[in-house]
Amino acid sequence: MNIEKFKHQHTDILSSIARLRQLSHAGVAENAAAIAAQIVEVSGIIKLHLAVEDRSLYPALEASADTRLVNMSRAYRTEMQDIAQAYLGFAAKWNTARQVAREPEGFRRDANQVLRHLFERIKREDREFYPAIDAVAVAA
């Protein structure tokens, strides 16, 4: 299974998280428009990524003969449900400059929590899950 598009999307998502971090450090209220625009942009990538995972990646892995990969896929899928729900709620709340500017500390608090979980999940996938998928693909 070729997962290069997933890896590329991870790179794009991590770059967006870094950009949000830079904008926040430079001043949430002062950069509210850019922050909201970045959230809208990255949300499109995240929604596409999640949809393709749910429709093709996880089902293909869970149909695999490799029980380790089946179990990993199921665990990652289950864990991602809560992370995705939290991110989508975050994005819906903070996708306008007006809302970000109105509550800069609320934005900062939510971003620190939600984006940290998303960042950690992506890094773990890159470190554990994707190499396991690649190893099975190479062996096949």
C-alpha cells in the first residue's frame, strides 16, 4: 500500500501547526485574521486526510493477513475518533478572525490542548504506524 500522500499531508499539517504557533507567539489578537485563515486552510487538509483514512487506509489494513497491522489499525482508528472530534470542534469555534480576536486567551488555551494532541498523534504515526505499513508493503 502506497502511503506517500498520507505522509505528505502530515508534513502539510505539521507546517500549519508550526505557522499557527508562530502567529500566536506574535500576538493572537493582532494576527486573528491570519490565524483564522490558517485554521480554515489546514482544516481542509485534515478533513480530506481523515476521510481517506476512514474510507481506504483503515479498511485495507484491517483486511490484511498481518494481525499486528490489523490490531494497530484498529487502535489508531479508535484513538483518532476522539482527536478528530476535538479538532473539528476547535476549528468550528476558531475559524473566524472575529472570534479569535474576541477571545485570544481562549484560543490560545484550546490551541495548546487540541493542536498538541494532533501534533503528538501525527508524530507517533510517522514514527510507528507508517513504518509498520511500509515494512509489510516491502515484504509483500
